[in-house]
Amino acid sequence: MSSNKKYWKSVEELDGNSSIVEALRNNEFVEEIPTDEFLGNEAALSSSSTTRRDFLKYVGFSTAAASLAACEGPVHLSIPYVLQPEQIIPGVADYYATSVFDGFDFANLLVKTREGRPIKIDNNTIAGAKFTANARIHGSILSLYDNMRLKEPKLDAKNSTWSAVDSKIKSSIVDAKAKGGQVVFLTNTLASPSTEKLIADFVAKNPNAKHVIYDAVSSSEALDAFETVYGERALVDYDFSKASVIVSVGADFLGDWQGGGYDSGYAKGRIPSGTVGKKTISKHVQLESNMTLSGAAADKRVAMSTANQKQALVHIFNVITGSSVATSLDAAFKADITKAAQQLKAAGSKGVLVSGIQDKNAQLLVLAINQVLASEAFTTSGTRQIRKGSNEKVTQLVKDMNAGSVHTLIMSGVNPVYTLADSKSFVEGLKKVKTSVSLSLKEDETASLSTIAAPVPHYLEAWGDLALTKGTYSITQPTIRPLFNTKQLQDILLSINGIPGTYYDYLKAFSASVIAGSSWNKVLHDGIYVGVVSTSAAGTADYNGAANALAQAKSAGLELVLYTKTGMGDGQQANNPWLQEFPDPLTRVSWDNYVTVSNADAKKWGLTNEIVANGGLNGSYVTLTANGVKLENVPVIVQPGQAVGTVGMALGYGRKAALKEEMQVGINAYALYAGFNNVQSVSVVKASGEHEFACVQGQKTLMGRGDIIKETTLEIFNTKDAEIWNEKPKVSLDHKEVDATSVDLWGSFDRSTGHHFNLSIDLNACTGCGACVIACHAENNVPVVGKSEVRRSRDMHWLRIDRYYSSESTFEGDNERKDNIAGLSSSLSTFNEMEKAGDNPQVSFQPVMCQHCNHAPCETVCPVAATSHGRQGQNQMAYNRCVGTRYCANNCPYKVRRFNWFLYNKNSEFDYHMNDDLGRMVLNPDVNVRSRGVMEKCSMCIQMTQATILKAKNEGRTIKDGEFQTACSNACSTGAMIFGDVNDKEAVVSKLAEDERSYHLLEHVGTKPNVVYHVKVRNT
């Protein structure tokens, strides 16, 4: 049946009265093109110099002109600069050095801006800038453009003005003084010398005032121990590059333990170095309950409960110090712990021990052991200033609030209504506080219950200073004007202290007393100042008494071990879609937190994970009960490597306030964080129903695919030829076995002239941290698709970090087991077993992106030549040519191409940052936003390489090694990813490509990739 609707292109066409419309209906153009000038007659045509190409130009012009006439868009009037800032050149990026500390994460940064708009975070690589950005800090650029931020100050839940808020705060302070009530500043650890001075000055003038520091994820026990011995409330800044033997007892130092940031030093000791045949790497032993990034990287991992970890720590103390404190260490672990302790003792000053056990006695033993070792990695100079919280003082504050003795409470950088385990007591106490002020980026759980909700600027909009470690000083500077009507804590402090001027003026004057021998402009430019670092003198402590007390620790039954996930941290950025969609490095699950359970316990309790018909992962629900607090319908992930008798759960989820509906995921595990202890006695009961996970990779072993992940031991690496541990694939040619790389189906191009890019990835240095994934999102405008689409295997990540388990003690063990299969029944049963990773598997991480094959299978099957190869080695995509056949994805052996199933930009069905004007401010103008129906993938950041080439050309110089970068290589703090030009034979990447550990993925296919991997070497 034909349609009876009338379609039209314009109002004019609908009216039908315009002669121009009539002319366009009958003719392509109203005014005829003078083609008779060259097509006038046959003689003229035959003698015409017009070529076929020129003729097609005219025809092409007429088609384009018609298209333009039919599709004329609205006029947008641009407003030019009246006085253009000289530092802003349209199309050219500016970089600003700054530093960040939000109470949990910290780093020294370079912020990339375009036309005054911050769009990307990079690491500051200047001397002295030692802290690099993790995945959350890379994602924090998007949190700047969060449309759910608090935009105006609120007084009694109604929009107000700053003058009214300032007046209210001042009058409340005066009233508190008159009535003898307390004025309390409750803040996160500030690490800001100028801010701490402003608060200290206020407290000095007001005897009824005090400052309480609250860290949502506590390090109080370690702080207490260090303060007892060294007289300073700080943390040790370990240098793992100086250690040849590392023993960790429950400390995920490659994750968030003590703030993280240890991966760079650790990786330096993990890459084989030294003379041929005598290369060395550090030895790493990890004792832990949950499978962590540190456990995944360890040479020897022992899965044990925290109760056994305490006994193990006392046992190591005995071996190192010669003490004889009686322990009740489980016999199953004694041999492994004794061996690790002996290796640590033999290493002496090259050994180091760290522990994450939240017990002051355990932390005292850590100090004692490292003192006896005289560990070079353990130094009391340059201590970390990023944790100062006191559990005792926070607990006392809640009591004081409930007693009615707190009159005015000013909170900054904290959200205790969400993060305190005993949140109800805090809420009840808050009702008894006369005036409560919450300075916050968002109207979060605490701000919504406070008298005043005061919006503060994002760190990219604010001034500040930081002393992340003792002896260093860095400036936080704004990179954009404040987007909303915000005010800094420091400006409020200046106001109530009666100090005139702005915080900028105060900060500049204050810094002069710190940066002796330097200047404000230099520190602002460099982003960091390194002064004289003094060493804290050691005092005394009763270490044997601590060991005896710790040895009395007994198991309290089933243990719940709380932790922070790589993507979400303490939950501050829960409304950040990049971080929500970031797959956890170990479970590969996004958009959720869950209980991790060992396979043995899962079988005992009847808990399962299974892949369902649509390829999604489903899991059981359980009810958790600890200290009378019950969490219902908590989903379960069966996690290989989880210690039997323990379960794990991530903090930072379950938030509701000031979050988009899509981001309100997970369950608040802070409710179980009683006494600020991450280990709780818990009961687990299976609940009904199944949870649908968004998981991009199930828990599967490598199953012998040794050409994907290649591993060897340090002994074999040093004693055997490379052809043994880095075997090159063979193929049959004329019935003879030859190297696969020597056989080609295609002729090769001469790529010796110009640039030719390679990316080197060292599996020994990759910790799976995921900073590269978020950096890729920011640089390349990678869309967020949401949980439902991820579950359908439609995630759009250009870069994924595959996680592989080995069910045997080595990957070669998998190969031998596979090779010894005899018959069909044996094959089925063996492969079935190998699908289930071992109770304590070895783990490997492998970043995989487009391999930019020189003989790319995708290029040969594209019917419209949308994907092609460039002279510089990059496999390129012309999005406008792509018609979405997806032949290329089918023909890609690496499965790295992504198809846009939907329009993710300006689409209410995908209500993430690309669906609002503010969120789109983060988009990189050098990379177009892809539309529905096209294929996209890693471009090897061609916009970055071309910008580097153009810059060097404009400056009339050659490009130095290290200037070429991709988003992922730039973000990698461990040196696992090195990018460069292999035609420069002196470049680091050229030498890495020729290294004996180098190999390519699926070399036998003959794709000749431009991404090079390096065999993983374990010091077993």
C-alpha cells in the first residue's frame, strides 16, 4: 500500500508558489551552467583540451552545488575575541603544569587545553614530579564537566547568595563562641601548607575550635605506628626500584595502598637488566586474601586469610630479627613463608617488606623489619603527607555531635553520611548541630542534609598548593574560569579570619617562605619545587610486645575484606561514565561492585557464574551480614585466587545523591566498614534470583595459546637460547618447515623512508592499571555505551587490557597438559577442566589495540576502501567511506574493531557526557565524533603524531626520540608502552623491536603487526 503522506524539504516547497522551487524541481540548478563553452559542437568538442577528469570535475561540481542548495543550514554568528589572549592560538593546544590531591588520589600533571577548555590530563615529566596519573585522575577531566555539579550556594535547601552564606557562617561562629559551643572543621587530608595554616590560625584565635581530619578509607593504624616511632604523622614513601626482594603482606601497593603511585618504581626492577646470561629482576612474594594487581604481578602469591597473614608477619619478624615469638601459623603456609623470610633476610638492604594489615602492632613490625634490614627502599626522608586522618578523633566527633556540644560544623572534601559505617549516628548528630556547612562539588548525601550546601570549584578551576611528600611543594593552578558560582574553602577561611585580598594573593605571598632559591613564576611553570628533604629520626617502640599481641590474633570465621576498585576508588567520581564503564582489570566487570568468592566456597554455598545465551555473564545473589548490618541481593563473582574462607567487596558504589540514574549502580559497602577496619567477620547466605553483569571477558584460562601470551622463568631466560623460550612459529612451504614470517601472500612496500611507527608493550612492566584505557577515551572521543550494551559485547573501548589466568603453575604447564590429550573423551574432559582457572592461578595482563598490520586482513576485504594503510605504518579509517558491512571486523584476528550500533552523541537513550552541552566540552576537536553505522578503532593517535611532525617542521628541526607519543604510551607510568619511529635506528622503540624478548601476536597468520610485545619473565 502506497503512502498518502506528503513529504517536503522546505516550507517554500510546501507552499508551491516560488518560481525558484519550481525551477529546482525541474532542473538541477536555477541558473544553467555554461557547458556550451566547451561542449558547443562536435568540432569544438573533438579539438577541446578538456580531459575526462576535467569533465568529471564539472559534473561533480553540479552535484555538489545542488546538495548545498538543498541542505543549506542555519547561520551561526560567531563572536570574535576583542583582545585575543596571546597565549591562545586557535587549533594549537596549551599545556599547564598543576598538581591534584582530592583526599584520595594525587599526581603531578600537565593539563592540555584547547581554546581555554581543558580536554586531557598528561603526566608532568619534569625532574621532581614523581607522581603520575592513575585511571581516576585521567577520568577527572570529565568530572569537571559534570552537569550534576552544585551550581549555586544553598541555604536551608534553597538557592542563596554567597553574601548570605558568608554572613550565616560568621554569625554562627560568633554565636558558638558566646554559647561555648564547638566550632569544628571536618576535612579530608589537605596536604596543603597554606590551607593548613589558615585553619591553624583560626583555631589559635578561637579556643572553642578544632580541626578533625577524616580519610574515608583509613590509613590511621599505619600513621599511628609511624608517629609512635618517628614522631611524625606521615607514611613511608617506599622506592621499590631499590629492592631486589619484595614481600607484601596484604598490601596492594600496585593498587590504592597508601595512595598508590608505587608502580613506576616497581616496574624498573621488573624489566630484565644486566649482562647476557646474568640478567636479573626483583623477586616479589605476595600474601593476600583478595586477588589484587599486586598479587597478579607477583612471582609467588600465597592466598591466605588476614588472620593467617598476621601470623605470617610475626613469623617473618622472628626470622629477620632472631626473635622467638610463638605463632599459630597454618602448617600449609609455613614452608612458603619461611622461604620468603629467608630470601628477604639474604637480600639485606636490597629487601623490603610492606603490609596493609590495619593493625598498629602489624605496622610496628613492618617498621622493625625494615630497620633491621636497613632497607634502601624504606626511607624516612620525603615521607608522604597524603594521609593524616585519625579514626579516634572522628569517632569522638560523632559522640560530641550527638551530645550537642558541636555548634558549628564546617565540612570540606568529606561525605560522612555516605562513607561512615555508622552513618545513622552521624545523621542524628548532624540534626543537633546548630549550623552545618558542607563545601562540596555536588549536593551529595551530606550536603543535602546540611544547613548550607556550598559549591566549590573543581581542582582545574582553582588555586592551591600541595606538599605531597615532605620537602616538595607544588602549585595547583586553574586552567579554566569557574563554570559555576563556586567558592574555595580558602576564600571562606580568609573571610572568617579577617584577612583582606584573594586566596591567590595569600598563596603567592605564602609560597615565598617555602620556595627558597626559586620564584613563583618558575614553580608555576614547572609545577613542582624540590627543597631540602630532612630525615625523620627513629625513636623506640616495644616491637616484641607488638609481635606478641599480634600473634594472639585468631580467626573470627568467614572474613570480608573490603577494598577499593581501580576504576571507582573511594566513590568520589561515581557520576563519571568513563570510570563506571572501565572494566575492572581482574574481574573484567564494569558498572558494578560485587562479592568475590573462591571457587571452593562458591561450590559449598551453591553460588554460580554462567555465560547465558546472549553471551552475557550472570551470577548468584547473596545476603551479607556483619556486625548486625545486612546487605541484601549482593551479586557474586567467583574469583580465582580468592583465599578460601574469605570474600571481598569494593567500596565506592551504591551512591544515589546528585548522580544520573544510569550511574546509580552497586551497593554501598561502607556500611560494613565498622571501626574503619577493612576486615570484618561476615556471614553469607545465598539469595534468590540472578544478577546480570556487564563483563567483557569471562574467567577463562589461556588454554595453551602460547603465541598470544608468552612467558618464561628467569632461569630459563638466562640459560636457554631465545628460540627455546620465544619460539618463532613455523609454517609448511613446499613441504618444508620454515619461519612463518618468511612467507608472504603480499608484496611489501619500501618503508625505509620517512617515519614508520611501532608501539612496544612489555608484559613484565604492565600492571593492568588501566590509565591507558581512560587516556585513550579522553584523546579519541571514545563513547560510553552503558551497561546494557557492554553486556551485549558492544563496548567501544579502542584499547582493552586482556587478563589471562594459567590453570597450571606455568603457561608451559598448560601446553603440556594440552599436548598430552589422548582421544576425544580425554579432550573434552581436559579442556573442560582447563576452562576453570586454578585456585591460585598465575595472571598476565596484555593491552590489545589495533595492531596496525602491514599486511592487514581488514584492508583486503573492505568493499569501499574505508580502511587503508598509511606510509607511516598506521592502519587508517575513513569514516565517511564506511558503510558498516563489518567485513573488516570479521576478518580481524585480534578483534579490535568496534562497530557503532547506535548514535551515542546527543542521544537521550545514552544519557552520558555526550548527551549534554557541558559534557561535550571535553571532546577533542582534533578527532571527529563518529556516527552510527561506521567501524572505528585505534588510530595509533595519528592526530598526535602529525602534530609532532608539524611542530618540528615549523621549528626547522629533526624530531627527538620520545617526542612521538600516543595517548596510551603517554599515560603509561611503568614504561610498559614505548612508542616511536623504527626508522630512527637510535630510537628506544627500534632497539626494543629487535630485542630477543620481542614477538608479535599471531605471527603465524602473517599480518606483520606494528605493535611489538615482549615475553614475560617470572622470577620463580
